[in-house]
Amino acid sequence: MAIQPVKTAIIGAGNISDIYLQNCTAWPILDVVACANRTVARAEQQAAKYNIPRACSVEEALADPQIELIVNLTVPAAHGSIALAAIRAGKSVYNEKPLAMSREEARLLLDEAHARGLLVGCAPDTFLGAGLQTCGGLLDAGTLGQPVGATAQMITRGPDYWHPNPAFLFERGAGPLFDMGPYYLTWLISLFGPISQVSGAVRTTYPERTIHSEPRRGEVIRPEEPTHVASLIEFHSGPIATLLISFDVWDMYAPSLSVYGSAGTLTLPDPNTFGGPVTLRSDMAEGGREIALTHSHAENSRGMGAADLAYALRTGRPHRASGALAFHVLDTMHAILEAARTGRRVELISTCERPAPLPAGMAEHQLDV
Ligand SMILES: NC(=O)c1ccc[n+]([C@@H]2O[C@H](COP(=O)([O-])OP(=O)(O)OC[C@H]3O[C@@H](n4cnc5c(N)ncnc54)[C@H](O)[C@@H]3O)[C@@H](O)[C@H]2O)c1
């Protein structure tokens, strides 16, 4: 029997909305019926570009009784409040990352959604892509032997060099940890399961930064979150990872993520992407060999997590880019800062299930039911 598409509204029609609108309109499970923004003119622009029937204000989208799912692409400071308003309006919600600013705000959101029987999901959904699903398959098949640990690194001189509107990426609730950390932490949790405790050290190298990108070139930003973060991360299942994440390093966005097992090393693709390459090294005499991807969705498939949530709404099965996973990621990031402040190892207050692997060989824009 055909599954009824889920009527969906996009809220927040900024930079990232293009790829979401392009992808969400391609998933048969999603019926994007509205595009909303604080400035409605911008919503109108994006709605016209992607043939969305309605452009409106946030309030109008939330009041529309036909809409079941809100995809919230606003800036981090608005994620929690808009998601909570969506839940209180009786709609499930899929947020861009991070889930919310604080653990308290995120907890309230999840509790209210649970009480109303609604679902909360959250980016990143890159772990649903072909690259990481291939890695997960190798890990589950025992190809790596016993998981030992991982190193994750994202170092760059910062989005003030390329983003058209970079100021929000340095405000409270953003910075490299909250902006980029979710990609790395979500990947690690999706491979190793929940985190038990973390340590950390942080610094802010440039208390003032000058925007180098247009159209705000020359404006000065004062970071509200640390811009260089180093952390040691321990998982309940045993592996130990290190995470270095920085907007203070003279490098052109150099992401790297490697996973170590007793029988081999996997070099993973950029967790901000969906594809490969995935490289396996299991012989000291030879270099790594590239592994053929076993799963679909190797292209930029942002919005796939919202589609997975829409399937969950219709079938009752769990969704993968879940609020519980995003809460665990948020809790981890706050714990890293707390560890840095106190000089102590911090135990996490949250946990989550490792998201279920996707079946191999599925068609594009289709998911398991
Ligand atoms: N730009 C990227 O490459 C990228 C990549 C991945 C994730 N993200 C995430 O996506 C989110 C949005 O990023 P962006 O780059 O599109 O930002 P942006 O500033 O370009 O767009 C944000 C949009 O949200 C609207 N908005 C802000 N506050 C609002 C509110 N309270 N109510 C209604 N609308 C509001 C703004 O008018 C704007 O149109 C952020 O959480 C960011 O971390 C961005």
C-alpha cells in the first residue's frame, strides 16, 4: 500500500535552505507545502524557486492545520524556541543542528514532544549517507576486529572567510564545537554507540575577528564560544577517541576522521558529506585500499533525516537522526566545555541507542519502512 506523504513546512529560508528544498521536494514521503521565514520576502523567493505552493510567516506555518512536520533551518539561537512552538502547535519537528542551545531547552523540547506523541529529529543526517553506512557495515561485520578508538579533526581558519553571514557562527550556541562538533560526534556515536565521559581544553585565539567574505567584509566579530577545542572522548562500548575542532588554524578546512580496530584502520570521508572515499588498512606492508560503497545516497542528501522521520511518523518504526541522539551530542558538547572549565573528566547525563544501520542497496529517495 502506498504511504501517504507527510505535509511539511520549511522554516528558515537562508543559505542552507537551497539544498534542503532541492532534496526534500525529491523524497516521495515528503510533501513540502510551505516555506516560511522571518522576512517573508525571502520565503517567497525560495518558494518560487522550488515550486512550493505557499510562502508565509513562521506564525502562519505553525497555525496551518494540514502541516504535520516542520523542518527548522533557522539560526542556532532560534532552534529550540521554534521547535518548541512547532511541538506546541501539534507538529513533529526536524531541526538543523544543534538541537537547542542548552540541555534544559532540549530536554523540555523532547519531553513535550513525547507527552504529545510527536517526533523530534535533528541534523546532521550525513551518517545516513553511503560513506558512513559502508563504514558501519565493515565495523559490524568484524572487518576491523575489536574497536579501539578514533581520531577526529576539523581545523580551519573559520567561516568568517567564506560564509556570507558568519556572525551567528561565533555567537553563544555556535562556535566550532557546536557548529561542526555535531558532525563528528554523531558519526562516532553512530559507530560506537553512546559516550560515557569526556575531558577537554579550550581557547579563543582571536578575541576579535574581521569578516573576509562578502557582503559583510570588514565587520568585526567577537566570539562568544571558544574557537579552539580539544577533547578526549570515552565510549561505553570501550573505544577512546580524540577530537580537535578549531576555527583558529591556518588551514583550508582540513577534516579528518579515522577509526581504529584491533585488525585494521578505516579512514572515513568528511562527515559533512554523504559519500566516500572509505579506505581500509589491515596490512602494515600495504597502504590503505579504497572500499566500494555499499549504500545509496552518496551525493549531498541533507534532509534525508527528515525523510526518515517522516517514514517513522507513518510506520511507527524508530527514526535514526533522532532527538535522543542529538540530545546526547548536545550533552557531550556541553560536557566538553564543563570539563575544560573545571579541569575534570565529566560523565554524561544522557545516553541514546546506536541508530539502526540502513539496509544496503536501497534505491535513491527510498528508505526502509
Ligand atoms: N550554511 C551552511 O553551509 C550550513 C550547513 C549545515 C548546517 N547549517 C545550519 O543551518 C542553519 C541555518 O544556517 P544558514 O547558513 O542557512 O543561516 P542563514 O543565516 O543563511 O539563514 C537562516 C535563516 O533563518 C531565518 N531566521 C533566523 N531566525 C529566525 C527566526 N527566529 N524565525 C524565523 N526565521 C528566522 C533568517 O531570516 C534566515 O533566512 C544553522 O543552524 C546552521 O548551523 C548551515
